[in-house]
Amino acid sequence: MKEAIIKLFNDIFNYNSKGNLYFSPGRVNLIGEHTDYTGGLVLPFGIDKGTYIFAVKNNSSKINIYSDNFKDGIISIETESSMIKKSHWSDYFKAVLYVLSNDSYSINSGFDAVIAGNIPDSAGLSSSASFEMVSMICLLDQNGYTIPQPGSEKMVELSLKGQQAENQFIGLQCGIMDQFACANAKKGQAIELNCDTLSFQYAPLETGEYEILVINTNKKRRLEESKYNERRLECEKGFELLKKLGITEKKLGNVGLDRYNTVKDGINDELLTKRLDHVIQENERVKKAVENLKNNDIMGLAKQINVSGDSLREKYEVTGFHLDLLVDIARSTEGVIASRMTGAGFGGCTVNIVQSGKLEQLCNTISNKYTNDSGIKPDFYSFNAGNGTCKLF
Ligand code: GLA
């Protein structure tokens, strides 16, 4: 990537210069889906694919950036002007600049930069959070700020700013999982994160004779933002009802399953009961999944992942035809022990646990059946758990 992105810079800006290269990975969430914004538990890992920015100072206050993924020319941004959203990829960069500037960082050094990434777009693998986090460290480093290490307190703070960029400028009321996972990922490890306290632990992602396989439905996500925000509101409404029933916890994600079961009958709202069931039971599943992972109990982990998937489909209703089809096909294929949607849902990818020895054969079977039934060819990714957001040089 290093040589390719430097060459791209020369081609686009027509000059050679020393510069800096920054990286942030995407993420896959193993389990703990749609729990982060309730202060619940999640278990994601950073992948070995991500977004790179190569930047060279230009002695002005203007930032000129080119995206290799979109190839739509150089975008110029004046660091001191107010940021305007344009439904364009550069909104994510502006969102970060907006949050940093509003937060007393002094960002006024311009630079020329190219962005290149190898995370499939709109696949639920956090290409946006990856772009936000890499933009953030690029902006900070180019303006003389020190870049913290993944996993440090300061990097945790930066991931919160990434989330703010998304919430305040982009308008997606996402939780903290994606920015946190991209920023603080660690090679070979999953991250067990409490989204309320932000306390976290790394858990080795060792799966023995099995491996994690991500499969892309290649169905672009639609309606995702409005449905996502709708689910979040439903959780808030449901939590208000629980409070009326005597629940005293500060966040929905803190409500234990036993306590919930004692008041559940009083909810009297079928839809909200389904949403609450999912969130509260999912937290229990994450706890079990973490134990399973620590004890090398891959079958146990697979079970939790499957039950989580069923709950997202039936109770949280964030799947859809393509995700359901791909999960059904995978689960009926020899060598697959777990399959469920990952990320926000409504399209995107599934996360699967499969027998390494049967990988080629099972990919062929799944690909043929899914293409036959949906008319779309799926893509398969065997990601490794990689490191978090960093300055490479
Ligand atoms: C998206 C959001 C995350 C999280 C997941 C669902 O990826 O950005 O904050 O809510 O959906 O688990």
C-alpha cells in the first residue's frame, strides 16, 4: 500500500515530496449487536483492512484531499471556514474537522492528501468509522499534536470524538462501538467493551481448527439511517416504560435479565417488548461468548452467535431478505457452525465460524446457492484481527 499510495499522490498532485502515512482499520463485530447505544456489551475486533491517508504539508490553511475510492477530483477545504454537509464522502472528513475545531484543538495547517482504502463500502464493516479515525489522527498530527497509542486513555477519548462527529455532523445516532474498535484494535485480539463505562479487555481471538469468515451479501444497505435511529428511539421508549415499572438502573444496558423478567409482563407493548428482549438478552450472550472464547469453547461461542442472529432477525428486525437468505444457506452448509448478520444490518455482511479444512468447498457451495436464489454474487473475506488507528511514518 505504501508505494501505491505515494505513487497515487504524485499522479494526483504532480509533485514528489516526503509525507506521512496514517492508517485505521475497519471492524467486524462478533456479538453484542445493537447494544452499544444502550450502554451494553460488545465484542468486536479490528480487521487487517482499512483506510490510509498519505499527507504532505502545503504551507497554507487549505486542505486538498483526493479519494481513490470515489475518484471524483480534489476536494478543497478551508480549515477556518464553517463546515457544510453535502451528502458527499468528504462530509466524514469535515465532520471530524468540525468536532476537533469545536473542541479547542487548533487546526489551521493545510496539507495535500490522498485517501485509499480496502474495506468494502456499505458492507457493515465500519468503513466510515475507519475513515473518521484515520482523518482524525492525520488532522492532529499535521497540526503538531501527539498521536496516542491504540488502547490508551487518550485514544479512547479520540474514539468518543469520532462518535461525536457521526452523531453531531453526519446525523447517525450511532453508539461508540465502531470508532472504539477501529481506534483501539489489537493484533490477534477481540475487544470486550462495556459501552457504558468504556472499560475494556482484550481477548485472544483463537479459534483452533475453525476460522472467522465474513460474507458480503453485496446488497447495499438502504434505509439504514432512518431505521437505525428508529431502533434507538424504540429502546429509549422501552427504557422509559421499564423505569415506570420500577427499574432503577441508569442505562438500559445495565438492566440484568433476571430483574427484567420480573417486570416484563407489565410492559404491555408487543413491539417494545421484542426490542427490549433483544437488547437485554444480547448482553447476557456477550458475557457467555467472552467466557466461551477464553475457554476455547468454539462450539459454545458459535451457539451464542447463532442465537444472537435469530434475535436480530425476529425480535430486533434489522435483517431482510438477502441477510436471511445468506444466513440460512450458510447454516445448512457442512463446515459452518455459526452464521449471523454483523453491524447495523439491513444488508451488508454476515459473520460466520467455519471449519478451516472445508473453507474452499463451503465457499463454493454458499456462493452457488446464494447467487442462484438472489441473483447476486457474494464476496468472502478471511480477515485477521489487526492493529488499531496509527501513524505508519
Ligand atoms: C452500527 C453503529 C454501531 C452499532 C452497530 C450495531 O455499526 O455504528 O454503533 O450500533 O451498528 O451493533
